[in-house]
Amino acid sequence: MAYTEPLIDLPSHPKDTAWPTEAWPEGKLGAGVDAAPLDQLIMRALSNPDDLGETHAVLVIQGGQIVCEAYGEGFGPEKTYPSWSMAKSITHALVGMAIADGKMTLEAPVGLPEWQGDGRREITLQHLLQMASGLRFREDYVDAGVSDTIEMLFGPGKPDVAQYAIDQVLEHPPGTFWSYSSGTTNIICRLLADALGLDCDGMEAFMRARLFAPVGMRSPLPKFDEAGTFIGSSFCYCTARDFARFGLLYLRGGQWDGAQLLSPAWVDHARTPLACVPEDEPMGYGGHWWLGLAGPGSFSANGYQGQYIVLVPEKDLIIVRHGASEDQKDNVRDWLAALAACF
């Protein structure tokens, strides 16, 4: 059955807790936390690579405070970690800012010249954000058979990742068929830069001024292709604590220390279930965020090798996990759900 849970109210920031713009406040596990299973889960992650793959970082935030933090050997809080597809959720935030500025619109066809001669001319930004453009794209990270992801990121599409995706043909009418696609996000990044009138340097400056700096994210390293497009499908390195700052922005409904950086409606856009997600998908999907990983109302930014920012509104909880877990993804998702259940 497709994921159709209603939205859960997002928690307010505790009045007696500082916002982590400069440093994360540190707290203690609450009285309702099941500490023994929590400790066992952390030990399992750090000591059992056959089960969960490599776990490099685990960070748990509750009530706006760090309550649990652990790192694998050779890793630590100053280390920057690959985002992989967690960058898609960062792209969602940037698009929300451009829409608020009046530079982009959700429902109108995006108007790419390459699409004017066929059914692709009907594709909107909304279709792209919800992975329902109808464009053909084979999302596969294993170099066996056809993999548009590998071709785009590491093969002939590498110099211009957006153009590689733009050139794909239409397989389904826009808005009728859900298909997860990294190419879709890179098209959005091209559209975003064009709408803002920015080259790669200007785009990076926009990201830092409007998103990263206001929430205290000092570590981000976004990557751009040779054409100057932010590779928002896959590449924005950050520390675990900075990824948690990004998660807190969404958990707080786009508000940060008195400033409304994203509209509450845009945060709801991220976590509103999309009806056309196939029933056999283990999670739901909203707008460039996954849904339901840690129970009803939860939403998450997910990366290919087991990178996660998991938000659980009813528990005011954030879990950040980094690692290298290509063949243990189901185990990692189950582990994250079990970790959230300890709170």
C-alpha cells in the first residue's frame, strides 16, 4: 500500500535551548529513552560491518541538543562526509528560496527549448521535484547493464550533467508515473541557476548566503560540473553536525532563530506524500525527501551509501548517519527505525 500518512505538526524550538548557529548545545538522554538498547544499536553499528556496512558517524539530536554522538575509527566531528543523494534535499531548499523570491514557479511548464517539439514541453517544476517528470532515466549505481546515473556522473555526461538528463526521452505522460532519478535533480539545478541568472561562482555564493551561513553550516563543499551546474543530485560534502543543522531547519518548519528561511508551506511540500509512488516502494516520497523511514510522519534525506538525515517530528528527533553500506541498505534502514524507537 502506498504511503499516505497525514502530516504531523512540527515541533517548536525549546525556549531554553540555544540555536546551534555557532555550536550545538549538548544535552542528556531524556527519562523516557531506552538507553540499553540504544547503546547496543550504536555498538552494533560501529563493530559489525558485515551487518550494516561501515558506519562512520552517528549523531542524534533531540529537543535541539546533541544527546548521542559516535564515530568510527579514523572519523570524527570535523570530518566532511559525502552527501550523495542527501544533496537532493538541499536542492529542494534552494528551489524554495527561489520560488519565494518570485524567480521560479511550480506549476508552469519549465520551457526548456529542447522540449518544445514533443510531450516534454508539459513538464513542470512540480513534476521534477516529485520525480514524476516521465523522463526515461535508469537509476542504478552498479556498472552492469544500463546505468544513466553512472553515465551522467562519471561517463560521457559528466561535463554537463543537466544536459545529459535534459536529452532523455519521455516514457510516460508527466505527472502520472513516479521514477526516482538523479538526472531530474540536475535538470532542476540548471533551471535554478538560469532563473537566478547565476554562474557557478554566483550559485555557490547564493547557497552560502541564503542557506548555509544563516544556520551556521561552515563545512559544506558543493561540487559543480564543467558547465557550471551544481551537481545537486549527489555532491555536497558536510560534517555530520552541519547535516544535522540542515535537518533542524526543516524540523523547525523553515524557521531559524527568529528568521523564516523557508516558508512552512515549502517544508510541507517536502513531506506531503505523492500518490503515484509504486506500492512496492518501502518508503513514500514527497518533494525531494523520502517519507516514513522511522514511522508515520517521519521524513528523511537519503544517500546512496547509507547517508541519512532522519527527522521524526513527534519526538523532536534528528538522526544523522554516515557510512559506506552499499549492500546492507535494508539493514541500515531497519537499524535507523530501531534507533528512533529508543526515544
